[in-house]
Amino acid sequence: MRNFLLGLKEKLSAKKPEEGEFEEYVELGSEGAEDKGKVMVRPFMIEDFEDIKPILDSLREVYTIALVNIKPLKEKDLVELKRAINKLKKTCDAIEGDIAGFGEDYIVAVTNFASIYRSKETEEVRE
């Protein structure tokens, strides 16, 4: 019985390399792999309609979350703000992303790898 167990142990255990033998392996490089999987959270501020171009460019990259401060444009020109938000919405729809406002002065826009949580019931604001 003991011989049987020893034989079974030898068959199931990994072979140890003998002297002069080396285990062969392939070394995988990690160049470029780090950039592909990381999520980039980028803050932006919109002061003019032209300020949305860098936001749109970053959203077209795969893993980007854009936090956009709209307060300067909101205080300056509401028509331009609506135009900028509509442009962001159209781009998010085109890339199958998501966009939502939080607070009164910020918008978050994400690409298709993420979604934004929205509660089914929102509490009534009380003063």
C-alpha cells in the first residue's frame, strides 16, 4: 500500500528539473498593457462653448470619466450652456456612454465601459 501511495505521489507531483536542465518559460512584456486597462478620471471646466472639444476628445478614448464643472458658463450664458450640454449628450449617445448631472454645477460623462447610477426614488429637497 505504501508503494502505491508513493508511486501516486510521484505521478501527481511536479517534476523537479535535474541538474543541467532548466525550466523553459516565456516572459511576457508589460509595455502598453498598463495604459489599456486603467480608467482615467479627468476634471474639466467649461467657460466657453469651445471648451467642450477636449472633453469630447477624451470621451472618445476608451476608459475616461469626465467630471465637468459648468458653473462658469452657467453664470455667463445659459444658451451656450444648453448648446454645450446637448453636444455632450449627442457624443455620449454616439459612443454608447452615459451623462448625468450631480449637484447644480457639475456633470459627469462616461464612455461605454461604465454606467451612472440613478436612484428610482429621489428625495424631495426641503429647505
